[in-house]
Amino acid sequence: MVGPSVGAARKVVVPTAQSSQEQSFDVVVVGGGPGGYAAALYGGRKGLRVALVEKDKVGGTCLHRGCIPAKELLETAAVYRTVKGAKEFGVGVEGVTVDFSATQVRKRKVIDTQHKGLQGLLKKCKVTTFAGTGSLQPGRVVRVEAADGSVTEVTAPAVLLAAGSVPRTIPGFEVDGRFVLTSDEVLDMERLPATAAVIGGGAIGCEFASMLSDMGVKVTVLEALPSILPGVDKDVTAVVVKSFAKRGIDIKTGVRVQGHEPAADGASTAVRYSSPQGGEEAVVVEAVVVSVGRRPYSDNLVAPGCGVEVDERGFVKVDDLLQTSAEGVWAIGDLVATPGLAHVGFAEAMVVVDQLLGKDPVPVDYDKVPWCVYTFPEVAFAGLSEDAAREAGYDVVTKKDPFVGNGRAAIIGETEGVVKLIAEKLPDGRAGRILGVHMAGPWVTEQLGQGYLAVNWEATADEVAQFVQPHPSLSEVFGETMLALAGRGLHVG
Ligand code: NAD
């Protein structure tokens, strides 16, 4: 236990400056995104009196400007691709088009449904929501400033900071409402550009590149590193690179973007970048999507004198149980330097609330969380890539099997992809503990489950190879690769 449990902490003397506006709770959560609302729901269900402070809408980036809208637009791209390919199945369709404003209406409907559901859940869990911008003051007081300027002070023996993150921008590419967009603007576009440059080939950049390209936009990806999708196993990245190239997405790696100059007619802009060879080149596009990462939204979150340390990049410093340097103050989600994933925020929320309940939770094992990228083809992985395992000093055995021979993949007409397994090498040369499961291909984001369990249960190849996969199914590729790793492969040796 790092901080006080609420039971014990209720005895902590709350600040003396009680104003008529002040209200007290067991825990005050600042930020209603996946981290904050998960903490509020779990705390509320466990009987804690929870205050949740949110300046915009509960659901946060994930629901309103991130995961949910992005995947909805990617699904439109998938439907368009499927319908265009229907003829191969003998299904006749003529004049297939995309009405992007109609997909925006559908996207908003999906968000609204989820938003209403979440508001209902918070109510059911008796969470008190405060609309306004929260900032931590000394003595675990959270000052909530509403849009009309009125101020309420909320106090609790425990404060959880979960203010999230905002898109990073780069000099020379300031968001201008015309050419330069971040994820916030792309997700709200009413009309598709004919051409786009995507700066940054991480998860967000690749998802947008995939979606825009499938909708008919000519896309160029400009990535500073030698490869797109940093951190993903190289054999998995290779599948995405090949598929992107086949669909006409131009990937330029090792480049440095310099700036952009709009054309005189205001219809396009030239994005200048230096090539790895050193020469300067330009690509002329109608839109520039900046997806170079997100930064923690810690601006004005903590008043001086609270004792909460923030690092030079703006991340709130925490220990492995998410306790900040101030007693009774925790921080989670994109605000701390852990993987910027909604489900990591959920897991962290539960670790914090369990401490408030006097339990002894296990810290999140960040090296083994699931990662899913919803490009076409999809990417999913848990645990170490082959290179990362070798860099960590492991002697490894690997096996990979492509989706191309799989019956279900052939049936659905999506045979691009691979499953790659990385295991620790035993003294006799056989595969032991599974260190990583990395996949690209159809619906791998929904198939990762058993790979995730294998890695986190520290199961061996022999153990997992015992399990039978349903036939015909895409998951047979995982099963077959595991059999091969255990020395009993039918398709691969
Ligand atoms: P990222 O850090 O994953 O990728 C950013 C990419 O931009 C990197 O490849 C980096 O090398 C490149 N880059 C940085 N500066 C550049 C420059 N000046 N020129 C060219 N390239 C440059 O960030 P992201 O893709 O923006 O995602 C932000 C966060 O959101 C991450 O934490 C990510 O994990 C999370 N996210 C995850 C998913 C998913 O898992 N499906 C989807 C969306 C967002």
C-alpha cells in the first residue's frame, strides 16, 4: 500500500478553508476519459462516494475524438472495400460510392449511443459529475471552474488525476483549419480530400493512411524513423508495408519534414521534406495529417505547492502503483508515461481504486499489454517482438505461419497476414516460455486473446499447443504456428 486506504484516509483532516461551495467525497477523479470513468464506475460499484470532474463530455478522447470514431470510419472503409469486391462472390452491385457526410452521421450515432450508455452507468453507480475544468490545489482540494466562470471546490482524502492527452504538433505544421489537421480534425471531416500526406507512421498515422486510401484518397506517409509502426515485429510490419504499397500508399521512411507552402489558388499545399539521401523533395496534397504522437494534458492541472512532480515532457511522475509524489494523489492514463492505450487506463484505474479499497493490487505489466492497430490488414500483438527479445538478452526460437493457406481466410477473401510466435529457447534447443505473439491479418485484433493469455500466463509452447482450435477458423493459424513451435507442426516445420 502506498497511499492511505479510504477507510483510513477518512480520518485525514480535510482542508480548513471550507467554503459554502465545497463538497467532500471519498475520491475525486479529474478527467472523464477511459481511465477516469473506469475508476469512477469501479469505485462507485464498490460503494465509494465518487466525484468525477469533466470539462467536456464523459468518454474523453477515446469516445469522442479517438478510438471509437476512428474505428467507425475504418469500418466504413471496410464495408466499401467489401462491397466493391462483391462481384467475386457473385453478388452484383453497381455504382458503389461513399457519402462521407452519411458516415459522419453514423459515427455520431455510434458515439451518442455509447455516451448515453456511459452517462447512465455513472448515474447507476451513484457517481456525482461536476462539469468544469478541475485543478488540484494544496490539501487535496480540486477546484472546478465551470464554463460560466463559477467555481466549486471538491475535496477528498484521495484524488485521481486522469486528464489525458492532446495531439502533438510540430513546428511548421500548425493546425490551420485548412490544410493541417490532427486526429481531432480528421475525424470530423465532412468531405474527403483527393490527396493527403500523413506525417508520422505510428498507430494513428497508419490507421488514417489505411482508411483514407481505402476511401480513394491518394496517401503519402512521411515517417522519420527507418520503419513505420515502431515496436511492431518486423515480419508483421512487412505485411502492412506490402499491403499499403499494393494499394498505392506511398511510404517514405527516414525523412525529415521541413514545412509546407500553400499554392496560390489555396487548393493544395506542398509539403517539403528531406530524403534519407539528403536532398529536399516535396509532395503536393490537399490535406496534411499530423500524427506524431500525443502529449500529456497536464497544463494548469496542478497548482504550485501540491507536491505532485511533473517531468520535462509533461508526464505526471508515478510509482508502479500509480501514486504521485504527493500522498493521496494518484495519476493514470495518458497523463503518465505508460502505453497510451485506453485499456491501459482501465487497468490502471482498477489498480488505484483497489488501493483505496485497502486491497493489495498487482501493478500493470506494461511489457505484456495487448496492442491492436485497426489498419487493413489489422495488427495485434502482446509481448516482445523478435528483435526486442534478442535485445533483452533472450536466446529465442521463432515460428511464423501465413494466413494464405488458411481455409477461412480464403473463404472471406482476406489472405494477407502472418502469425509469428517468439519463445524462449530451452537448453535442448526446443521452444519454452512464450515471450511474444505478433499478428497481422484478418480480424487479428479479435484473435489476440489467446496469444495475450499465453504471454501473460507465461505458458510454454508445449502447453498451448495442446489446445484445439475450431475448424474452419482464422485462429487455426495461431494453433498451427504453436504446434510448429512445439515441434508438431502440420503445415510448417
Ligand atoms: P506514435 O508515437 O505511436 O507514432 C508517432 C510516429 O510519428 C512515430 O513513428 C514517430 O517516429 C513519428 N514521428 C514523430 N515525429 C515525426 C516527424 N517530425 N516527422 C515524421 N515522423 C515523425 O503516436 P500516434 O500514432 O500519434 O499515436 C499516439 C498515441 O495514441 C500512442 O500512444 C498510440 O499508442 C495511441 N494510439 C493507439 C492506437 C492503437 O493502438 N490502435 C490507435 C491510435 C492511437
